[in-house]
Amino acid sequence: MDYVYAVLNHPLTHKVLLWAALGLGVGVAAKLIIPGSEAMGWIRTILLGLAGSFLGNYLTPILFSWPAYYAFSWQGIGIGIAGATVLVLVNRVVTRS
């Protein structure tokens, strides 16, 4: 039981859970930004959102020389939405061909 408590209270666990929550919102936002009907389900939307959120949280400190905690700011969320939007467009191109 102490192990479970230690894992759940680890800062990395909190980051991953926050990325997952942001990924859901980012995926939905990216899907709403792209015009037209997308034939992808919620699971793919969440996965693309997670990937976009991860890219935003990973690339924000690298691209802008910001501290890592800025990735969880409005700028990081915006970059996550942009990354997920690009991934939705790539998904559209790949699945149509």
C-alpha cells in the first residue's frame, strides 16, 4: 500500500495525469478548429490530443528557452493545441489516401 501511495504522490505522476487532462481538451479543441467532418472517434481524438499536449509540453521549454513549468501555462496549452491541430491534419491526409 505504501508503494501505491508513493507512486500516486510522485510529481511525475501528477504531470502525466495533467498531460492526460490537457490532452483531452487539446484534442477536442483541435478537432473543433479543423473545418469539415472528421470520421475519427473519441479514442483517436484523445490520443492525438495527448500527442499534441506532449509535444507542447516538451517543445515549449526548448523552443522558447522558458523554464519547464511554463509548458503548463497558456502558452504551452496553445502550443499543444497547435501541435494537435497539425496531428489532426496529418491524420486526415493519411486516412484519406
